Amino acid sequence: MLDSIKFLKEFEGIIGAIIGSISTLIVTHWLKNTGKLTLVINDVIKEYSRLSDSGNWVTIDTLTEDSYAKLKFSIEIYNYSENIKTLNNVRYELIDDSNKVIHEGKLFDSETGVFSAGAHRYDKFEFLNCNPKQLVKKKLRISFDPSDVLLLRITEKIIIRANVKNISIFTFWRKRIKKKIKI
């Protein structure tokens, strides 16, 4: 016992330096990961349309059983941390007046739109890598066909949900974020 205490006394400075270095490494790593992602929704545009008797798309003011709806908006995502964070599993949920999810679906990236064979096609917005201290702006859209429009009539709010993954050498964890779109 006395030998081990004598041994520790001889290397007291070295042991203190090692413990100090390890604690500094842990605290620095923790501080780099403390930042979060913020998501702001802007420029929400609602469009209702239906096919006329002549086969053309006509813009309408209210939803009917045979109408289509589009919700266009932009999001701004800022990563406050010093590590890359991944936003994934991005989806929307239609919520009724009793706060129940009545429908969920994928968002589409308006910036990837391609017109071919008489229709617009958009890529799904499934994930986004957010670099540290960087603002990312994306234009997104949700399309509703007549079967979804009936659900849209009883929708109280639309929520955008996503998982956030923290990518780092030491940690791998998930956090969920959600934002509400007023309709």
C-alpha cells in the first residue's frame, strides 16, 4: 500500500496532466456537439385546382371532392453546432382537431422539378446534410390528390417532422424536431 502511494507521489504531475488532458478533450467534444438545428418555415402558398370539362387545369378558391391541392413553402435550416448534422426521415403529418395524425407523407424538393410527358416530377426530400454554422434554404412542396383532399378538409394543422443525426467520431444519436404549418 505504501509502495503504491509512493509511486503515485513520484508521478503526481504526469497523472495530473493526463487527467487534465482527458477532461479537456471530453469538455471540448461536448461543447462542439451542444449546438442544434433550427428550422424556419417561410412563404407558404396554398393552391387548389381541378380538371375542367375541357381537360385543362383550373385554379379554384375552395376545396371540392374532385380537386387537387398543392402546398408550397420554403424552409431555412441553420446548424448552430460545430459538427455536421443530418436531417433525415423528413415528412409531413396532417393533424385533425383531436390532435390525431390522420395522414402522413413525404415532402418534395421544388428545386429538382422536371417537366416531362405532360407532368412535373419532383425528387423526394428525404435527407439533408447541414454543415456547421451554415444556413441552408430549400423550396419544398406537398401535393394532395382527390383522396387526400378529403382529409385536408378536416385537417387542423400540418406538422413537418424530421430526425436529426449528429455525426461525429465519438457519438451517434438522434433527436426529433417538428414545425407547424398554419393552414
